[in-house]
Amino acid sequence: MLSSSYLQNINRSRERIESLQRKIATGNRIEKPSDSPVGASRIMRLSNQISRSDTYLNNIANSLDFLNDTTISLESLQNETLGISEKLVQVTNDSNAGNFDSFADQIDLTLKNMLNLANTESQGKFIFGGTDFSAQPFGTTSDGLSIEVKAKDLSGENFVKTAPNITQKININGAEIFSTAIKQLGNLDVNAAVGDVVSASSQIYNAEGSQFNLNTTYTKTAANTYSLSYDIIDGGGASVFAAAPAVKTLVFNSANGSLESVNGQTDFTFNIKSSGNKIDFNFELTSLSQQNAVSAVSFSANQKMDIFNTLIAIRDNLRNGIKPTIDQTDAVRDFNSRLLDKITEAGNIIRQMTDLEEMHKNQKLYSEELIAKEKEVDIPQAIIDLQNEDYHLQMAYKVSAMILPKSLLNYL
């Protein structure tokens, strides 16, 4: 029993010496959880925090690359638009009346450049394609006479998680820049009887600048509930739709009158399209409400025609010796203003992401320092402990040599 106890103590002493030697060599005082359960738990928590920071930093890095590509494309589009504005000023000068074909060629080249920029890719995604990455956002119509939206949903928004409680939008979608958006403004009377009808009409334009009428009809079907039907009428008084578009159900909040849902969904924007008539725009209901007031609804459009088909119209008119109209010149100017707004928006997102990136880097560095401090070996103390442990081991050897029974070999 005595010899067994001595041997166990010697083995444990050897293990402690080996452990101290490794800690001195590696500078790491925690080799396994049992070395310091509290310290090991703290290191695990900090390591998990570093892992989360790495995930957020990776999201931010990819997003910043995408946003920087977006900004470059927007700035290039703006440069092209400024060039067009200069040409439109020049073409109004009577001394350039004989150069209309040359100006038309320049605008055609700019149009192609802008179309390419609108279809720019970043990280395998179309920058202005919304959430549809399967096809280029824009392309020519089958007759080659105008440009149309090819993507299913230009208005889609892409989000990434950049912090535990922060989800950031990282794209400027194509609908925000290029698409025509028509808003329904005003209010419906909360006191209206079931069956009451409110109608409104507005002029709209297709890709070729032809005029149509958009008619909307709201019918109260229940408390805080209306049905919406709409139609588009051409110059001959006929509907552009072969079959009436599906009726939509609008539900308003009973307390504050704000729009609560459209067909049970919280997306209050939908696309209206008639490819045969080259009509394509987004219809927004966000600004429509229900109030204790007489019903009054109106329309607001961000543009008559999209920039691509405006440039096509200008180019074709120049080839026919016709100067750009004031509306066309205004459309180019308004598009430039919209680009400036979106460049500013992208810049703001980049600044927010950069701030978050710096925060995560600092948090990661701080966590790494805490882990290093938790693992850090007090080298002078460890050397003293090693010397003491070695001294005790040597003494144990001497004592055991004196008191433990001699083996048969000692007598040979």
C-alpha cells in the first residue's frame, strides 16, 4: 500500500511538471476545462462572440462590395445623364439645326451605355434587379422599338444581418430608379355606407408616349374594407386588358385609418402591365387612408415615361428633325435628380455599414484580448512552481529509495 501511494504521488508530480513545462512553452495556462472551469467558460463565451462578429463582418464586407459597385454604377449613370443634358441644351441652339442626326447618334450611344449600366452585375447578382437574379432587369421589346422590364420583380429589397438586432437593406432596386410609379393619394370616408363607390381617373403614358386613362374604383364592402378594381382605357375608349384585372381587397386600421393590408398582405405596391400596349408601371397605395372626411382621391406619378424610352423618343424625333420637348428635357433632369438622391442614399448605407464594421472589429479585438488575458500564463510564477514541483519530486525519489522495500534485483 505504501509503495503504491508513493508511486501515485510521484506520477502526479511528474504530470504537474509536464503541464507546467507545456504552459511555459505555449504561454497558455488553460489546456482543458478542468484547468479552470470558470476561465474555460469565459473563453467559450468570448469565442462564440468572436464567431458572431466574424459572421457579421463577412456580411458587411460582401455588402460593402455590392454597395460600392452600386455607387459606381449610379455615378456612371449620372455622368451619362449629365452628358445628355448638355446635348439637349446644344440641340436647342438654332446653329445646330443641321446636326440633329449627329446628336441622335450620340444619344443612341448614351442609351446603350445606360442600358448596360442598368444591367450591371455584382457578386453574380444584377445590381438593379431587385430580388430577381435570373434575368437581366432591362431589355428591348420583341419589335426592338422600346425598352421594357425583363425581371419579375425590380422592387425587391435585399437585407443582411449586421448585428444581433440590426437588419440592413443593401440594394437600390431598379424600380426606385427606372420604373414609373403612380401613387394613389387621399382618403376614403370611414362613415360611407356599404356599397358606396369612389372613382378616380388619371392620364398615363406608355413607352412610346401615347396617352391612356387609368381608372380606379373603390367599393365599400364592409366596415374598414374596400374592394379595388381598375382599368386602363386607350384613345378609342377600349380597355387594354383582354379580361378585367382581379379585384383587390383593402383593409384599413379601425383606430388610425392607415392601410393595413391588400389581399391580406402588407405589400401595398403592385405592378400593372400591358405588354401589347407597352404599359408597365407600379401602382402604390401606401398614401391612401380612411378618415372621418369626405372621400377624395387623386394620383401622383414620379414620371410620365421611363428614362430609356424617353431617350428613344428624343433620338427618333431628332432623326425626324424634331427638337426635344420641354417634357422630355424635364424628364432627363428629373432622372438626374433621382440618381443624386439614390447616390446619397447608397452613401448613407455605406457609412452605416462602415461604422458597424468598425464596431465589430473593435469588439472582436477586445474579446481576443480578454481571451489572451484569460489564457495568459504568469511565467515567473510558473517557473517558481516548476522549480518547487521538481524539488518535491527529487525529494520523493530520495525518500522512496530509503523506505520502500528493496526488490530482488537489489540482492543480486
